[in-house]
Amino acid sequence: MQKSQGKRQRAINYIKRYWTLYLLLLLPMAYFIIFKYIPMHYILIAFKKYSIVKSVWEMPWAGNHGFEYFIKAFQNKDFINAVRNTLMLNALDLIFGFPAPIILALLLNELPFPRYKKFTQTVAYMPHFLSWVIIAGMAKQLFAPTSGLVNNLLNRLGFESIPFMNDPTWWVVTYIFIGIWQSVGWNTIIYLAAITGINPELYEAAEMDGAGRFRKMWHITLPGIRPTIITLLILSLGRILGSDFDRPFALSNHMVENVSDVISIFVYRNGIQGLQFSLSTAVGLFQSVVCVIFLFAANALAKKFGERGVW
Amino acid sequence: MVKSKKSHVGDFVIAFLCFLLILICLLPMLNVLARSLSSSEALIKNRVWLWPVGFNFNAYKVVFGDSKYTWSLIWTAFLTVVGTFLSLFMTTICAYPLTYEKLKGRRFFNTVILFTMYFNAGTIPMYLLLKDLKMLDTPYVLIVPYCLSVFNMIIMRSFFYGIPESLRESAELDGAGPVTILVHIYLPMSTPVIATLALFYAVGRWNGYSDALMFVKTRKYYPIQLLLYNIINSMMSIDTTTVEGFTTPGVSESIKAATIMFATIPILLVYPWLQKYFITGATLGAIKE
């Protein structure tokens, strides 16, 4: 009896003391429920025949046990194309874009002039702060076939102009290059922070043993930032079918749609412009689910190889 | 320790590689700046490289004289300021309670929040929600739906964790409640993280265009990037332009360059000053649960 009274007293004290914390959380939780969880019930539309006058619950189920629109999506050439493009561009980003900041961080770490290093970093962070619209605008001017700086330079050196933005193959190259340009500096931040965490005694010991620059990089720095590399690799693998909208949409033009249309652009075209809500919700759901599966798979794989996972 | 000659050579090779990187980052900006300040004649003849030819401010006069641009600049600045304040407020009141280890239900709140990082409903469900909330094509749609970023909330929470708990405990002994402690102890110590997140949110709003592209139809609500997108793409393919008044290709080229500079300069003026803050912030984001 007394025990439970003590318990109640403690509960009252707890509430008296901390009720304001719940009050603070009220607004953020409302935000998450309204803008993150309530939208999830519209996912049902992927399995139903969309009707503008009915609520989600009242709409009739789609054919083929509700999977009509998933089947339609996979019969849709544009969708298959979008999946292919998404995978291709993300894989190329992973192959070329993922190692780039690691290499740059190693370089910056070796740079012995502190002020010059800081200046390099400031300049290298700059592209991260530009919008994709602006980057695309600059790219279109720089890479223009007749008036662009790059092709002018090529012409002067005796080469033909290259249609960087207008030929599908060259567009992919340009897209990947611009992606690296935009993100490489920014992404070094996390690696540089990891490098500062490495015990300096390790370097001193290696120097005693006569290790040169590359051996120290290979045997101390890289193993030291390995957990960071693995974590970021898992996250990138988890996004292999994910698609950013801003970058491909801004850089694209109608001459290269065949390679630049990724899933997010497909959803925009067919859903928001074409009003095919069921089809584009189905596509979006497919994408989200695949992303979650990939993330879990990459994480499990990393753990299997004895690495620390993301969670 | 005396460095060998070989490693000195290595130092300069690395310094040179960094110099190349600087060039690759800066030259595109310089080229666009030069174009924006050049005469149309020089642009048609392809004579502009990194220095203006036929120096003039005509393109900027056109841009600043056009109410379409100035309005969208003011409008976007307004959205950015209001949006950033709202976002900082929401992020703070979300992150702070979660740092109390004694808070009952903390795990539940964390799970509910983190889940949204890994799975989201998608574009169309968001569109339908905003439609049902009657938010489509209103200014609110550019501020409210993405006002709280889980990633940024984690950065702030990690920073709060770094504030010694003894400070909080001694304030509690003096009878201070959680809100008093937040306002008088935590916030004054959090300038670095607040500056970082303000930069992240402000840059996000200033640079964003896809939400406006999808959710807004009324032209006067267009943020500057969407306006730019339309201008760059409408003037791109054909040089005889659709925008009233400019008939020669050179003029439209320099105006395009001027509009690009116009939307970029505000950010370029701000970010270098916040560098030491955002490096801390971006690093905190990597710390896990």
C-alpha cells in the first residue's frame, strides 16, 4: 500500500517536473504525424483505382488483387528505362564519386601549408552551396557547343567540339563529373574529421620505422578512417535505387531524356503532370521499399564482414 | 625531424594538385561573372574567357530594373528568413527534450522520428496530403512541409549531448524547469550549432526549386530558383528570345549570366564566414545514436 503510494508520488513529481518537455515535443510530433505519417495512408492508392471524388478508403481496389498498377508500371517502357537510368547513374556515382572525397581528404591531410589548406577547403566547399539550377545554368554556358569556354578551348587546341550536354553518352559523363565537382569538397569534411581522430603516435612510430608518405597513408590513415568509409558506403548502397530530383531534372534537356529520366522524374511527369496518381504512387512505393531492403542488406553484409554497421 | 628532399617534392606536387582543384572550382564562376559584365558583341564573337570584354553593367541594369527579378529576390529572402526561424524553432524544441535520459517514452519518440528517415511515403502521397490540407499553391507550402529535418535535428541533439549534464543538474537543484534551462543555459552555449543549422536551412530554402515546381502554380509565389530555371531553359535553345525586349543573342547570354550571379552572390557572401561552425556541424551529423 505504502509502496504504491510512493510510486504515485514519484509519478506526480515526475510529471510536475517534466511536463514541459512533453509540451515542447507536442509541435514536432504533430509535424511528424501530419507530414510524414498521414501521407503514408495515401500509399493505399497504389493498390486502388484513384477517384477524385472519393476518399482513399472508399476507392475500389485495383485489378489483379490490387497489383494492377505495379504490373502496369513494369510493362511501361518509360518506367523500365527510368529504373535502368537510376541504377546506371547511381552506380557510376558510386564508382567515381565515392572514392573522390577520400582521395581529396588524404591529399588535404598531407598538405603542409595550413593557410593554403584552409583556402583550398573554403573554395572546395563552395560548389556545395550552389543550387542545381545555377550549376546547370553555368554548365550549359560553359559546355555550349559553339560559345562555351570548354569547347572554345578544345577548338583552339585543334580538337572538335564535344556535345557535352546534348549527346546522351557525353551527358552521362558530364552528369557524373558535375556531381563530383559539386560534392567532393563538402564530403571531405567527414573524412578529415575522422583523420584528426587518429592517434598521432601511430605516425611517429611509423616514421621511426622509416615509413614514407604513401606507406603511412596506406597503413595508418586509411585503416583509421575505415569505419567512416564503411558507414558512408552502406548509406550509398542503400540509395542505389533512390533518386534525387533536383540534380537530374536541372541538368537534363529534351535531347538526353533517354538517359536522364530517373524514377523521381518519371513520378513527376506521370503523377503531378499526368495525374496518374495510382501508377506513380505504386512506382514511388516500389522505390521506397527497394531502398529500405538495400539499406538493410548492405548493413547486414557489412556486419557479416566484421564491420560496424549503421545501426 | 628533418624532412627528406623527396618529401618536399611530394609536398609541392600535392600543393599543385590542390591548386588545380581551386581552379576547377573557381573558373566556372569567373567565366559566368565575366560574361555577365561583357558586351553582347564580344559574347557573339566568343571573345569572353575569364575577363569581361566590353565591360558594362547593362545586364545587371536589366535584371535589377525588371520587377520580376527584384520581386522574386525579396520574396525568396522573406521565405528564407521566415522558414529558417521556424525550422530552428522546431528543431530546437524537438532535439532538446530527447536529450533527457529520464524522459519516459524517449525511445518511442526517437523511433517514430528516425523511422521517417528510412521510409518516406513519396512524392504523390505528399502532393495528395497538401491537396487535402488545401495548402497547394499557397505560400505555406514553401515553408511548412519540410520545416523540420531529422538529419539536422540529430546534429542539434548531438551538440546538446556535448553540454555537461552537471550544468543542468545544478540548475535543477536551484529549481529551474526544463524550459528555463533551455533558454538560459543550452541556447547561449549553442551558437555554433545554431549558426550551422541556420546556414543549412537557409541554403536549402534559397536553393530549392522542386517543391515549388510541384506544389505551386501562381507565378508570384515562385522562389528565385524556379524563376531562374524557367529563364535559363526558355532562353537556352533558341537565341531569339521569348523574354520581352531582348532580341540579340548576346544580350540574352549576358542576362542569363547576370541572373545566375544574382542568385548566387548572397550565398557566396555568407558561407565562408560560417566555415568553422559548419565543419563542426557537419561532423556532428555523422555521430550515430
